[in-house]
Amino acid sequence: MFHRKGKITAALVLFVLAMPVATFAQGDNANTTHIGNRLAGKEKSQLCQGCHGVDGNSLSDFVAKLAGQNPGYIAKQVHNFHAGTRKHAIMNDLAFTVTDDDIIDIAEYFSSLKKMHGEGSTGDGIGRELFLHGDPSRNIDACVGCHGQDGKGLEPNPEMIPVIGGQNKVYLLGQLENFKKGDRTNSPSGVMNRIAKPLRDAEIESLAEYISGR
């Protein structure tokens, strides 16, 4: 399925040279029968660990935590970066360096780690209210309905719905703003675009504060 892209950006080259060497096999066909191997995934995810952390907890607030994330969600995002339906200067190029089997193994590794968590900040109460109850008058669904209590997922949890409780605040802010503006459109049936569009800036700030603290 994956073929190497023409020229890798200068930023990506510098990023790769700074990291331990990792070899990724190339493949043309998706392997839907491959079962994720977290030990293989740890080895294959060396480049990923440079930004997202060995334990899946990124040191930069601008970078997503992957610790305990749903493996199906991780895999979907990489495929979306490869297809260009989700944009990121580095991830769009990196998505061309892994096979389908690599993605499954890497996703299994990060999903097996202790689930991300925050420091307990609750913000000003606006974010908590939106998270738990939404705003039906503006067609804003409660976050808890899909993401579960404290954003840690439902039981059983749909794999295309991400764990968000304890995610980095700045990253959450950026994604909510991208959904609101339509710069990101890869949520199931565009549900996040519909929910984020009527949100005010202060509400996005408060939601990100509340969710990141879970």
C-alpha cells in the first residue's frame, strides 16, 4: 500500500538524522490479518518515540500523547496522514516510511502503555459543563457520550474514538481549533467539525484545560 514519497522535507531529514537508526520494510498491500506485536512495535517506533516519548508521554505540549491510546485510532491517523486527509509537516512524510504491519505493531505498542493522565486541573467550570452535558441548544454533544468519563474511553470502547483525558492542553487546543475552522476533517462522519464549529474561543480554552487535567 505504501510507496516512498519523492523528496523528504529538510526538517524531516534533520529529525531523522538526530534519531537512532530504524529500518522500515516497504509493502504494497494492506495486511488485514496481522496481529499487533507490542515488542516489535517498540523497536519499530524509535522515530515516533523521539517526539511522543518512550512511554507515550510527549515532553512537548504541542505533541500528542499516545500512551494507552486506542490502537485502531492510532492506525487510522497514520493512514490519514499518508493519504493527506490529515495534515502535518512531519507526519505526512513519516507515514510513507512504514508498512501496514509496522503501523499495527507500533499502534499496539503505544496502546499497551499506561494510559495518559493529567494533573487534575478543572479550569473555570465551563469546560466541565460542556464535557459532561454539552449544549443542546447549539447542537453541541456532550464529550462524555463518546469519550467516556474523564475522557478515558467507553467500555467497550469504539477504536475510532480517541482517549483524550490527560492529553496535552496545547495539542487539544490546536485540534479543536482545526476542527472548528475545517482544517481537520477526519473524524467519523465529521462529528467533531459539527461540535467544534459553534464553540467560542473561551469555551475551547476551558475544554482543553478540563480535558487535559483528567
